[in-house]
Amino acid sequence: MDGAGRIEDVIATLQAEFKERCSVNADVRDRHGRGESWHPVAAPDMVVYPQTTEEVSRIVCLCADRGTPIIPFGAGTSLEGQVQAVRGGVCIDLSQMNAIVAVNHEDMDCVIQPGVMRADLNAQLRDTGLFFPIDPGAECTIGGMVATRASGTNAVRYGTMRENVLGLTVVLADGSVIKTGGRSRKSAAGYDLTRLMVGSEGTLGIVTEVTLKLHGIPEATAAAVVNFQSIDQAVETVIQVIQLGVPVARIELMDDVSVDAVNRYSDLGLSVAPTLFLEFHGSIAGVQEQAEMVEALTSENGGGAFEWSDKAEDRSKLWQARHNAYYAGLALKPDSIGLVTDVCVPISRLADCIRETKADLSQCSMPAPLLGHVGDGNFHVCFIMDKDAPDQIEEAEGLHQRMVKRALSMGGTCTGEHGIGLGKQELLEDEAGAAVSVMARIKQALDPDNILNPGKIFTSDSLT
Amino acid sequence: MDGAGRIEDVIATLQAEFKERCSVNADVRDRHGRGESWHPVAAPDMVVYPQTTEEVSRIVCLCADRGTPIIPFGAGTSLEGQVQAVRGGVCIDLSQMNAIVAVNHEDMDCVIQPGVMRADLNAQLRDTGLFFPIDPGAECTIGGMVATRASGTNAVRYGTMRENVLGLTVVLADGSVIKTGGRSRKSAAGYDLTRLMVGSEGTLGIVTEVTLKLHGIPEATAAAVVNFQSIDQAVETVIQVIQLGVPVARIELMDDVSVDAVNRYSDLGLSVAPTLFLEFHGSIAGVQEQAEMVEALTSENGGGAFEWSDKAEDRSKLWQARHNAYYAGLALKPDSIGLVTDVCVPISRLADCIRETKADLSQCSMPAPLLGHVGDGNFHVCFIMDKDAPDQIEEAEGLHQRMVKRALSMGGTCTGEHGIGLGKQELLEDEAGAAVSVMARIKQALDPDNILNPGKIFTSDSLT
């Protein structure tokens, strides 16, 4: 059977089994062939909606038998082309696997299916006094967050998905099912397959169940914004907060362009200036102590007065605005698309890295708000490009390449949290060098026919 | 060339190059063929002491060419037979690679060679205001701690080696050198090879450089011991402390047998009763707040009064005694050897697991102190056996097997921190099931000739 014949056969078999839980509709396929950034749509041949691990396994077995590519899909919020079906094939949409299987209140963990939305998990947890802190901002699924090793605003205090996934159920490329990790807080039992799967972007297996660490909702929470005359002052404050070991829950930077964009989009009314968004978690006394330390550092660095959000709904509005910053950026121009960079550097180099980046951006022909999870040394520039303007993509990509080379020269990484996907394969080689060949050997050992999300992470050269 | 001829050839080549930095002396080989537990000595054919990554690479290339096994060696403190040269070969003793390459004070990280001793690192760091918290108790090297994914008393607050290694330099089975991870606090750049190497017990590569996360020495530190009438009361207190989210730095349990042993060995004069050893880190106010919360919970559970160690030297004596608990156990009987179990369970099951274990131990014919890092749900029973008493090994191993099956039935793991080595290969299969075959495929992809620490982690069946 040739390629076309094989995919027709897979489609027919899946239609017979999954009936209305699969689709070849062009709109549905298109919607599953893109994330939230500029990478062109690449639609899969079919989308299927399994409800159990066993169903995922059966789909994978069928595709493995026919050599058909498989692309796992959560909510389509990735930024580096992770869900694009660049070689066609079957998209496994996990949104119907959205059960919270167990909340183990006493152990502060939970077991969930990968299609659970981050926000829904926290809504369900509210009465338990627990929460899941990792918050990349997007309306994403937990499975997608596992796949990209997501982090976001709270990572400075609570870590990333790397630190907060305890175990996984994974369907491998041959359809077999394994469990990795478990519910104990630590283990030295063999290779750390959990951490290997976290961040593997669907190229090593399909995650069908996730055990997550949860955290107690703090006794007290306080959030504030504070602005500075220069971005240097803001960054210097962040560096000192981190070096002093103040356990801030969030410490987010927005440059003046970002603040202007969120003001327009979310009606915030902030002064248009470099601004830190802060949140403190702890006991009442602990929060007060942290806030006083950060206020003192802010003042020493020439920052303004803290504007506190005392009510929960004000905090919620503030963080929603922060999370919508990317959409606020896109709204600066009609019919725009975004290219979002994602470097992360050691904190001591953050001021240099941001200063040099801002200098570069002064030459940029398009809006380019800068913002980030600066407590981790992680920041983004969102290039707001006209749709169908290859020269703007070229310009943004050029500035992006310079940002990454700068970050690498400072001991940093080409991606703090968005992953490699289609967009950073060469940059991964620049960063990891010969280690990419070790990644490739692992990929080949676990997926010898390269059916799991093919074309992602690795350049075609590095997989041969 | 036959096997004997090949090893003679390797020895001659290494002697020519490394001269006095290698040895075939029987005592030296014996000392490198054992850890600190009952597993019989299995001496390597030669011990070599490289000083650079390039030297390690050359040794590995030579051994790879001849199919000679390679066993990396730190300080010989492992407990599951990780350094035994069960197939002969060349032991690479990394103790001469003990340089602290860089301390990046502003970024709170450091780069070190693997032979650096944990205690020496902290001695060197003292003036920087930083420390490396992971403390398994043994006089071990950082490289050994990487290899076994070590943790110990401080892990409840600071995490294990999994959370505190930022990057590695690794010599692979073909002698090639890779760097994994880096100095940024987070990254989503490809597969997490750092976490794959951490805990791989020398079976995937030889670690020749380690980048570690450091932490600020807390403003205030306070340590205390408190005893209870029953072990149940002590464990219940621990569970409540953890569930309340009190950020204790250490919370260690010793049963009455352990306390009696450390009293004798370290002249502590504690009441012989189930006891918690506690340490609090934070600001002055924070430590006081934590201590008050734990004292209140202790009192509710019928515990006694806190006995504080106010001076640094008293704290140091207390923790040294805790760390020497294994040797204190061994000193209970002349000419004894130890079999140390290492289960870890979700905290909600800790009381059940310890209660059932203690009931089992009441039938045991030998001293069997119980102690552990209970804040993580991790505890040990040290069976103190006569040397050359196979019936005692059999009895201890029987009780050990029952402990592990109990822990697994409670969602736990067969090893919280000691690793698999020779001692737990079947137990790993019980715990991880089909996931072991994934580990084996990774091993085969990275070390196809099985020269890196062969015979460890995997049963011979699982590697074929």
C-alpha cells in the first residue's frame, strides 16, 4: 500500500471504531494544525478523540502498523509549531480525556487525565485548600504543559512542570503502556523516565495520565504593581530580590510597550513605564516581611510606590491582564501574528541581556513588547507582525537569532518554557551541541519508525 | 585476543600512560570493590585516577575498544553494591578530580568536578553566604550523589539531587563528551538529559563536571529534639507538619532502638524513646513562627518539650550523631555488616507503613533500628547482621522484601535515595513493570556493548 492508501485505510478503520469521535472535516483539521504563533497551519489528515488510555493505545497500534504519523493535541496554545502535522497523519485530541481521577488531599497530589484544563483543575481543587501553581498564562491543558515543560509566572517559587510532575502513564510508539514515577515524593528507582517524558513534546510517547504535586493555598496572598523610570532599575531590583532569597511567588517585568498594550486591551490604567507585577504568598507575617523587603529594595533602586491589589478580584484582574499580554500585543495591530522569543539567562546576566536586547529593538520596525518571568531570568519579546509579510518574519527572526546567541553567550538557553517544536531546531543544536545526538539516539530507541510527532525537536539531519 | 588478554592489554596501556596514577595492588582494588553495606567485595582489575575530562575520555575509548567494563567510583559509600566490579574491569576513581571550578555567587550556583566531597564544598562556600543543602549523611562525593540521585535530611525543604543539579559534563560509552543542561534556572530545550543522568548509577556515562544550584545560608537556624511515648505519635506529628505546609528544613525520626544506638556511639544522652530531630531555617521571625507551629502540633500529639540546640556546635554535634546512625547501628555488634532498607511512601500512608514494619520487626532476631527522612515519607531499617551469617542475610532480606511490597502496595517506591545497584534489580521490576524495558532500551542505545558499570540496575534478563 502506498502512503495515500495507508492513510485512507487508517481513516476508514478509525471511522469504523470512533464514529462521531473522529473527524476529517477541513475546519476541524485546520484548527488542529496550528498553535498560537506565526508558524503556518499544517493540518493532520484526521482528528480523533479518544477517552481512555486503551483507546489511545489502539490508535497508536494502528498507526504504528501503517507507519502513520501521530500528533498529540491539547488545547493548541503552543508557540513553536508543536502541533503542526508537518507530515500529515492522525491528530490525537485529548480534550475528552479531562477527568480528575483522584485528589489525594492528605498527600497533596492528584491524578488527572491530560485533557484537564489548568484553570478547571484549580477550580475543582478550591474546596480542598490546595492548588496547582504552574501557570503559563495560556488556556492550556495539563497534558500540553507536560509536553512542553511549561512554567510561567509562579515558577520562581514553585518550580516548573519538571519539579511538579510526580508520575505519568504513557502510551509508547508501539502502543504499549508504561507508568513512570509514582506518588512518593522522591525515588531513586532507576532512570528518571518521568523527567525524560516531561518536555519531550509528544515525540517519545502520548501522556494519558498525570500525577501532579499540589501545594497548600497560602494563608495570605498579596499582589502589587510598581513602576520604574528605567527598565534597568526594575531589573536590578529583581536581581537583588532573588539574590536576597526573598521567596516571592511571582515577579514579572513588563516594559513600557507591554504596559501600554495591556492598558489598551485590559483597561488597566497603569502608568506607561517599566513595571513589576508582584505576588507574595505565605503566612500573614511572612507576606508582610517579604513585601517590606521588596519595597525597600524597590525604593533603593528608584522605583515608585507599591500599588496593592487588596481584593481577590483585583488580583485576578491584574493577573488576567498579565496573562493576556500576548493577545494585548497582537491587538496593537489588526490582522497581526506573533513571533515570541523565550530566552532565559543566569540572573546575574539578566540586566545586560535585557539592555542589549532593548538596544537592538530600538531599530525594529514593528511593535515588540518585552516582558517576562524575570525572577527565573526568563523573558520574551513578542514581535507583532503583519499577516503575510515575509519581510517582517525575516526581520523578527533575525532579531530573535541575535537574542538567542546573546543568551547562549551568557550561559543561558534558547527556550525557558516554550520548547523547540519546529521553530528552534537549529538553535537547540547551537545550544546543546553533541548532546542532541544523544537525544536523537533516545528518540530512535523509543520510536524507531519516527511516527510520534515527526519533524519536531530534531532537524532531519540529526535523526539520520 | 581473549578476555584475559584484553584486560592485560588495557592494564599495560593505562600503566604506560597513568604511571603512579593507576594501581593493580590487591588492597587498593579491594577497597574499590565495595560500598558500605553487606554486598560482597568484587574487586576491579585495575584502579585509575584521572584528573581531567579528557583523561576520562581516553580511558573510556581504550576500554570501549577492548570491551572492558568501566566502573566509576567516588568515595565508596553506596549501599546497594553500585561500585562492585562484578564483571571485573577498570575502576575510574574520580577522587583526584576534586576542583571547585567556579562559584557564581550572584547566580547562586557553582561548577565542580565530581570528586569534590560534600563537606569540603560547604567548607569552601562558607564565606560566600551560600551552601549546598543536600546531605545524605555519608562522607561522599558530589559525583556519587549525582549517580545515586541522593537526598537525605534536608530534602524535605531543598529537594534532592534531581532538583539541585543544573547541568553536567558526561563522558559517554564511546568516549565522546557532552554537556547537558546549563546555568539558567529553567529550560525547555529538548530532552532532559541532566535528569536522565542523575540517578543512572554510572550506567549511561561518567560524570566529569557538575553544575549545582546553591542556596543562601538562612538568616536564622534552630535545631531541636523532641521525644514521644509512641512512634505513632511522632509520625502523626510529622504528617501534620507536612500537611500544614510548615517549611521545616529537616524532620527526622529515630525509633527507640536508633536513639539507644546513637546515645552509645555519639554520647548524646537522649531519652531512649521515639524521637524527632528538627531543624528550622528562615528569617528570625520565620523560624520562630515555624517552631511555634511544630511545638503546638507536638504537644497536641502527646510529645514532650523541645530540647533546643542553640549553639552552632551543638547543632553540629546533633546532626553528626544523626548522620552516624548507621555506624552507630553497626557498633551495636562486633564484626557486623548492615543491610539497609530504603522505602518511601506517600505521607498519608507513613504511619501505617511504619506501624506494620515495626510489628514485623518485633519478630526479628537481630538489632534493627528504624530511622528516616520522614518528612518525605522515606525511612530505613538497618539490619545489623553478623559477618558471614547467611541465615541472617536471608532473614533480613525476607523482612526487606516484605517492607518493599508493603510500600509498593501503598503507592511507594523500593528506594527513596539509595538506588538499585545490585541489590534491588528484581524490586525495580516489581515497581516499574514494563517501564524497565524502556530504561533498558535507553541503556542499549547509549551503551550498546554494556561496558558502563555492567550488571547494575538491570537483571541480565531485562537487558537482552
